[in-house]
Amino acid sequence: MVSVNNSLRYSQKLFLLLVLFAWALLACFLTFQYEREKSFKVIQLNSSLQLFNAKMAEAIKDGITPEEFLAGTKLPFDSLRVSVISPDGNVKFDNSAATLPHDSHLTRSEISKALKTGSGYTLRRHSESTDRTYFYSALYDGHTIVRSAIPYTSISLLELLKADRGFIYFMCVVTLILIVVAYFATRKLGTNITRLNNFAKKAERGERIYADESFPDDELGEISSHIVMLYAKLQEANAECDRQHLLVLKEEKEKIRIKKQLTNNINHELKTPIASIQVCLETIESHPDMDRSKREEFIRRALENCHRLRSLLTDVATITRMEDGFNHIEKSPVNLSAIIQECFDDARHKAPYMEFEIDIPANIIINGNHDILKSIFSNLLDNAMAYSGGNKVTLCLTSESPADYSFSFADNGSGVENRHIQHLFERFYRVDKGRSRSAGGTGLGLAIVKNAVIFHDGHITVRNRHGGGLEFDFTLSK
């Protein structure tokens, strides 16, 4: 015997499950709605009977007999049974019984509730005296109990308590519409799952998977597309595994090469001035009868290289100190405006042919290190004076926030080629090596500037200005 369950697709199983769930939900909802509606109608019915009971109790209190009241009053329901009962449970009047019942009515539910709370009702109870089933409602006014009852054979009662069939039909139609929608949705879902299943089988067989597999434009289709794309990328990653391994080895070798190159650069930068000093001194020593003017020229060259060597050692020590000892360098409130003014005054003495313009407020106070802050502006000025080729330098405060100050330092020189921009802050990087050395530069000035800015929780960028020259934009934390 063939199993029907195994022959069904996932989408069909899901559809049947949704159908069963929909009908079960509908049954629960209709049951709940019926009980809710029934409770409301019972309360409404009891309120109508209580109103009638109150009128009759008031009439009896005014001396009108039950027979007279019923004769002169239109009953709210057909076949209405009316009883008058004393507080001790004895029936004094009943318009439907041939003979008055002799048993006590205190045990009747609606009577006991009325005696306790003033009113009560019983939804359904069979009467032995009339052999009919009634809905009872009783009222106690402190003197007399008036009870009215409607038989379940009454058309008005049946009409009042019956369920709203229109609502039931409406909910059934809505459920059928939802089932139709669920059918199309599960069929579309089944298509996606079938395609995803085919992909899984291809992957299991190790077949080539392409990222351009088509899926429907929905969430499951998007997930399926992502899975296929990830698997395709995994295949490509496996194919690239060896090349990636070689690339890692190459990167490690490159790191070693860069470190070695940096060491060689430092050695070379140190050897050049030392060799020059040695040549000058040896020449003077080997020619004691040298002309005085030539002797002074060699001495001057030796002194220049001594100054260059001192500058190089100072710069190397400065940048090493900043990179290796950030946590050990003390900070304190510093008047940055005074430092800037001092650096620009020194620059005016060094380059009287240049124009220096400062646009910053007085008494800018930041928490920093005096010497390191000074190295920022002195190195920027030295770089502009030595290499910009311009005749004007400007420094201005561009903005201020609660956390930091933003500055712009610019010259009106020729700038540099764009290929050099990203390397300007590297150690010993020179745009024009011959010109830099002839100007006495160490190749560390801008590297010191960058590290000094970072030490003060800032950042720095450089770009070519539209009108010519370089512009450095940087921030310094307050």
C-alpha cells in the first residue's frame, strides 16, 4: 500500500496543515463569539424581565393585585409566566400553574440570588408544575419576590437567543478566501524549496554552481540566492586558497623588506653627514699648509653636517619618543597661541622674504605637551620654507567644537604631484631627494607632525590647493 503522506510535496503538506489550522481557528472563534453573543443576549433578556418585575413589584406595593396589573399591562414576551413569592419561599401567585405549588422556592437559584443581591436569574430549568423549560428572572424589593419566566418554546425567546447566521456565513467566506490565498502562497513557496533542493543535490554531487541561478523575487528566493552565491564564492575561495597562501608569504616578506629598508635609511642618513665631516677633517689634517679660505670652507661644511647630524638624531629621538612613549609623556594646560606666535616669529627671522599670516584667537589653551606641540608648527613651517617654492604661509582656526580645535596650514607654492600625497607622512620620504638633502632636511619632519597630532588625539590630512601649494588640515583635542 502506497503511503499518501510520503507522496505529498512539502508545499502540499503545508497547505493541508494551514487549511486544518484555519478551520480549527474558525471553529474556536465562532464558539467564542457565540458564547459571547449568547451572554450579551442573556443579560439583555434579564434586563427586560427585571424592568417588568420592578414595575409589577411597585404596583403590588401600591395595592394593585397581580391579576389587575397583568390585565392592564402589555406583556414584553408571549407566554410569559409571572409568579409572586413571599420571602419565606411560598408561592402567592402564578399565572401559568393550575394550582399553586406547595413546596418552598427558597432553593431555586434565581430566588436565592434575589434574596441575597436583589435580583437573580436562571438560564434554563424545567418546571414540574407546568412541565416546561423556562428562563427565570427574579426581583426582590424587600417585601415581595416577583419572578417572570419565558418558556423555551416561545418564538420570541428563540429568536432572541439564536446565533447571528450572517456573521457565521461571513467568517466562512473569509476563511475560504484565506485558504485560496494560502494555496497560491504555498505553491510559490514549494517552487522555491524545489529549486533549493535541486541546488543541494548539485552541491552534494560536487557540480559547478553558478551565482546567476534564478529564484522568485521574495524573501525565500532572496535567501536561496544568497545561499547559492555563498556556495559559489566558497568554490572560488577554495580555488584561490593556494594563491592566498602565497600572497600571505609575500606580504610577510614585504614587511621584513620594509623594516630592513627603514633600518638602512637610518644608517644611510647617518653615514652621509658623518662621511662628509670625516672627509673635511681628514683633508684639513693632511694639508696643514692649506690656504686659509679653503680651510674655513672645509670647516664650514663640517659644521653644517654636524648641524644636520644633530637635527637627524633629534628628529629620530623625537619620533621614537612619541611612538614608543605616548603613555609616559606628561600633558598639562598649554597656551597654544603663544607657541604658534613663537614658531612664526622664528620663521620670520629665518625667511624674511616670505609673508606669514596668522588668523587665530589669542589664548587658545589645550591640554598637551609644549615641546611636541611646538614640533607640529615648527616642522610645518620648515617644510614650507624649504620645499614649497612659495612666498606666503597662512595658518587659521577653521572651527571649534566642544572636543577639539580645527586648523588649516597652507602655502602658495607649487604643491606636489598627486602620487606623492599619500606618502608625505612616511619616514624619510622625499619628493625630490637631491633637493631635500641640499636644503638640510632629514625626511622626518612631516612624520613628526603626524605623530604629534595623533599624540594630541587629533588627525591630519594633506591635499593640493586649487590655487597652488599644499594645505594641511588637522585637529587638536582640547
